[in-house]
Amino acid sequence: MAALWVFFSHWLLETTFDTDPVYLHWLNSAIPIHFIVGCMIIAGIGYRSQLWYDKEEEQGERERREANEANVREAELYKLRQQLQPHFLFNSLNSINALIMIRPEQAREMVLKLSDFLRGSLKREHDHWISLKEELQYLQLYLDIEKVRFGHRLSTNVSYDEAAETMYMPPMLLQPVVENAIKFGLYDTIGDITITIRAYVEEGMLLLEVKNPFDNELQQPHKGTGFGLTSIRRRLYLLFARQDLLETSSQENIYTTLIKVPQTHDKSSNN
């Protein structure tokens, strides 16, 4: 290509301008220089083109890798959500079975509430984000089922700030925490308990706090917290790439679980 460029440029110059012997001598003596310059220009163009193609290929590979990682992350999030349901469902069915003979009216009530709860689960199956208000409505269905199981022994106190009501969060984030609170608050005791659920805003972040009493002599709250809290910690990490969004603590006979939800969600879309 450089040779062709030199040939045609020299031919054009010779035929266009006056064929002065001095000029022709200078033109012919400059052929090697023109050839080298032509090679450098063509090499530069080729190198620039190669860089452009390499960048396009790298960008395509990065997009494919990011899409694959997003699919893997979404699959794991879906698996974590689905793993929460069977455990609760089995407990509910066992309770219904126990109530059928001794308290059939409550068994029928529990079947209806369980049906509403599962219907709500199916509706939220593909939602990545819901408002706090929607989450609390869904949680109330779960609490109604548990109150049928435990009767007067279980009471709850739910409160939230006005600013927190419209904030967004991943669905089914509170239910495993409350289930864990009921497990450690009721299973090894015979008295009544009150579980406190509070939502508030701090530094632009939605905070969800669940408190339950526990028996210091029978339980070690920092051990064996079960699959629920582990799955929540993993979900929060997959969504926000942070390990500090789930905290647990105990003081005297009160066990506290605190979930922090950064508000990075685009509220115009749930998917």
C-alpha cells in the first residue's frame, strides 16, 4: 500500500507540474523518504484500527461476563427466596394437622390465611423491590397464621416512621427474621411474648429492627440462628455487595436483629 501510494503520488506530481530536471531529481531522491512516511501512516492507521477492534471485543466480553454474573446472582437470589417457603409451609401444615381434631374452626381459619399468604408469595415472586407498606401487609398475613398457631401467647407491636412507609426493600425480608424471633422467643418458653417490629430512616437508609425476648438459661442467641438470617445476609450481599447490612445483638433477655436497606432502587420499576 505504501509503494502504491508513492507510485501514484509521484506519477501525479510528474504529470501535473512542470517536468523540471532539478525538480524530478529531487522528487526521485525523496522516494525512500516518502515510502517510509507512507509505511508509518499506514501502520498507524492499522494499529489504531486494531486497538478499536480489541476495545470492541473487550467491551463485548465484559458485557457478556456481566450479564452472566447478573443471571447467576439472580438465580441465587431466587433460590434463596424459594428456600424460605418450604420450612414455613411444613410448620403450618403440621399445625393445621394438629388443630383439625381439637380445634377445627381454627384449622379452617389457618388454611384460609395460609392460602392468602401463599397467593401473596406468588404475586411477589418476580418483584425485586416492594415498598415497606407492601412488605408489612404481607408480613401481617404471616403473623395472623402464627397467632392461630400460638394463640394468646404471641403478640406483636409494629411501628414505622412516616418517612419509611414509601421506601423500598427486597420482598420477604422481614418474614424470616420474625420467624426466627418466634422460634427463639416461643419454642423453649411457656409464657407470653411480644415481638417488636420497627422501621425507621437514618442517613437516607431504611432500617428494620426486630426485637424478641429469649430465655438466657435455655438459649444462646448468637448460636444456631438458622437458615433465615444466613439467607438474608447472603441476599443483602448479592444486592448491595456489603457485609455490614445485617446486625444482631443481645442485651439482658432481649435479642435484636437490625437490617439496613440502602435506597439505590429506581422506584419507576420493580424489575
